[in-house]
Amino acid sequence: MSSEWFYTRRVDRQQVGPITEEELLRLVGTGRIRGDTLVWHEGLANWQPYGELKPGPGPAPLPEASAPPIAEPAPAGNEVVCVECGKIVSREDAISYGGNWVCAACKPIFVQKLKEGAGLGTFIPGAGNLPSDPEELIKVIRQRGYSIDIGSCLTRSWELVKNNFWLTVGATFISLLLQQAGQVVPILGFLVVLALAGIMKGGLYNFFIKLIRGQSDGLTDIFSGFGPRWAQLMLVTVIQTFIMILVALPGILVFLGATYSLRGGHGHSVSPLIMLIVPVLLVPLVYLGVSWMFSVPLVIDRGLNAWPAIELSRKVVTLHWGTFFLMGIVGGVLAMVGVLACLAGLFVAMPVFTGMLMYAYDDIFGTGRALGEIR
């Protein structure tokens, strides 16, 4: 059996290797390679989870009843994770590219990959990477299909919030507060709120995404929407609001016309018509509101422009629209419970719901967990 092994990092699902069997065993011992980590060596037909390797020469699979693995160390405030080797290095010893960091040792290899057209979004079959082009990405997702476990997303989000309580609650509160800050501006307040909404949502979503992936820079991440993607984040909100108004316009006109008829004494037979027509006209609003839930994360995380992100989110969510609609209902229930808990619970419910959405996003567009690539 070959002594050269390859594995995929949990941080970004990138391929690492070759490494020796001794190095592989050391990484198993530290918890960096777990039972669900995809590994490959010459002689294996496909990538396999390490825990499912058959006994034989080379590293043995993890026992089913093994103790919980040691948690992979998270980078400190001035440290980052190299997208190539997965090592934690000082920010001064790394370069930033496309929202990722590359250490000095890996820079030549990384630059060569870019020259060869590999980039950050290269798709390696079975390795958990996804193409960066929106059209190619939707093809891959449609081909494989995906499944979202609402209970798993909610449970993981609760653990994330519980383990980072004041950080997540504080970040959510500050973001929501600043999203509404434009209301104090006379006359143009609505436009300011509209502009800030996408930017601050982008920062908040990025905060949760990086926290989930162990790449958090702390509270400053909520302001990351003011970086290079600010214009596209703002455009997402503007475009969506404009479309929503156009879609809602027929329902508004029907409602106003029916109300006018009732007040004019033209009979009460219009009332049942309102109850029937208006909800039907509002169905497209609900559909779009749910379908667009990943638009902002796709802009801030994968670097897409506003319209491609909006369309990609709609196409992907539509594949399992009912599941995400149910997820929205769960969020509504969480908000209701938070309100009943003297409003204070709302500051816990909101980060839990946001984390749940971002776990679902990362399962599809980040780690590929929802695509069945992580056992």
C-alpha cells in the first residue's frame, strides 16, 4: 500500500497532501483528521471517510466507540488559517486573496494554481469543493441533489451561540441596531435603511459563517460588509425590494379597490373576494422571500455579484423550497418565544435563527455537507 496519503480539510474542504502514514497518524491523534474526514491513497477507487477504511496495512480506521477527538485549535485575534496547508499563522506572515489567507510557505504553490486557472473554486470530485461559476455550481447541485436537516442546523446553531454567547448576541444586536440607524435621517431615512440593510446583513452573515468555520476575527467581522463587496450587498437589497414592490402591487391595488367599494356602499359581497384574491396575490412574495435567503451570503462569502447571487439562491432553494419555508416557520416560533420571554429572549432567538440559516448555507455552499460529501 502506498505510504502517500491525501485528505481534505474541514475548514474549506480543500485537498492536502501527499503526507506520510506517520504524519497521517499524527493528525488523527491530534483530532485534525476525524472519522468523517475524506482521505485517499493510491489503491483506493474513490475518496473515503477515514472512519470507514477497512482494516489492513496502513493506518487503522477510528474505532466506533472512540473518545471525542481533540478540537482543532482556532486562530487567535492576529492569526489566520492558511487555505493551502491548513496551518495557523500570523496575519503578517500571510497574504489575503478572495477572502482567504495563504501562508508564505504556500504562496508559490498557490500562485501557480491561480496561473493554471485552478483558483479557489476548483471542483475536485468527491473532495467537497464546489465550482465558483454560478452556472456550473447550480449544475453540480442539481446533479447531486442535497438534503437539509433542520434539526441538525438548529442544534448546531444553539451550541454555537451557547459557546459564544455574548459574542453572538452582541454581534446580532449591534447589526440589527445599525440596520435601523437610517430611520433617524429626515425624509431620506428609508433609503439609508435600504442601503445599510444589505451591507450590515452581509457583515452579520459573514460573522456567523467565519465563526462556524473556525475563522472568526471576532466582533469586527460584522463590519466586513463595508469592504470590497459593499456595492453588491447594497444592490441585493435594492433589487429585491424593487421586485417585491412590483410583485405586491396587484394585491395592493385589489385591496385598495375593494376597500373603496365597501366604503362607497356598493355592498358587502366584495369582502369574501378580498379574503380570496389578496392571499393568492401574496403567494409570490412568500416564494421570493424564502428563495432569496442565501443571496447576501453568496455575495459576501463566494464573491458573487448581486443578480447572479439572487438567481443562484432562488434556483438552489427552490429545489427544497418547502424545507426552507419550514425553517422560516421555526424562526418565527423562535422569535415568538423570545418576545414572550419579556423581549430579552429575542436577543437569543435572533442569533440562533441566523446561525441555523448559516449552517444550512455552509452545508450547501461551503463544506458540501448537504450534498452528502461528509458522512
